[in-house]
Amino acid sequence: MKLADPQGQTLTQRLQRVFPHFKNPTYAWVTLAVSVIAGSSLEPAIPALFKPLLDSGFTSRSIPLWAIPVVIVGLFFLRALSSFISDVALAKIAQHSLQQLREKMFAKLTRAELALYRAQPATTLANTLV
């Protein structure tokens, strides 16, 4: 099933047209990928940590009692930090991409024919950029 917009472009064609605006900044994409992978790799660590605790309980002295809450809080802190970093990286990508798109739209508006400015109110043109 192909989705088409009123101009007859398929979804793939529209994504190919917009993709160049979203491929930079590369460092943000790398940071996003690393933080998502790090956060995902911590997910199975929590059940793995609770398994010996639930199997042997608190009676077995193989694990120091003080280490359990420290490790649990540490894991949750690392997951939260990873999530925060990925959110910031994604926001950076979106901000950079929208800035590029707005600059290109403004450049086109400044080169537009005068008939456009007679036909459209200034507020409509300004709202297009924002």
C-alpha cells in the first residue's frame, strides 16, 4: 500500500526529500545510538540481579546486604542517565533539522515573486516559517 499526498508523491519520495535535513549532526546520531544501546543492555541486568536474591533470599551471606540496594540504585541511575542522554540527542537532531528547514523556507520566501506577497497576508507567510 502506497500513501500519496495531493501532489502525487509517495511516502518514500517524501521521506527521501526530507532525509538530507535529518542526517546531520552525525555526532548526535552516534550519541543517540550508543545511549539507546546502553540503556537497552541494562534492562536484563535488573532481573538477573534479583534472581539470586529471590532464590536464596536474605539468609545466604554470599552477597553483602548493603551491596544490593547500591547496585539496584546504580542500575536505575544508569538507565535514567542513558534515557536522558538519548532524549537530549534526539532534541538536538530535531532542533538542527527544523532550523535547516526554516532557513531554506525563508530563503525561498525572500526570492518569491511579488504576486505571492499581494495574494497572501504577511501573517500567513510568517506563520508558515514558525
